[in-house]
Amino acid sequence: MTKYPILPAREIINALKRLGFEVVRQKGSHIKLCKRSGNRKITTIVPNHKSVMAGTLKGILELAEITLDDFLSNL
């Protein structure tokens, strides 16, 4: 099992964009990204921090319904 890395928010957002997500809006330090999958709308929130901790990244990817391997291949 691969460990979740600690990354800056910009890298996470860029990887999610490569996976089909679009930035919808920002409120304070939280950036909302969405993706359409058929008739479903998948949404995730990324805190705009210099370093996003491993547990937070895990939650972001769970909301986005993305595996860690798919995410890491798009960094």
C-alpha cells in the first residue's frame, strides 16, 4: 500500500484538473472542484494550504472517488 504524500494545494488541484475536475468556486481558503460523471455530479473540497496533510488528501480523494494510484499517476 502506497502512503499518501504531503503536497501543496496547487499540485493537488492541478492533478484533479487532469482527472476531469473543474474549479467551481472558492470561499475563504477552501476551493470547490466538480466533475460530471454521467448524470452524477462529483464534488470535492481542497483547502488552499502550503502543505495538505496525508489524512486530508485521503478525504479529498475519497470525496472525488479517485484511487491513490490514479491520483499519483496524474501528478
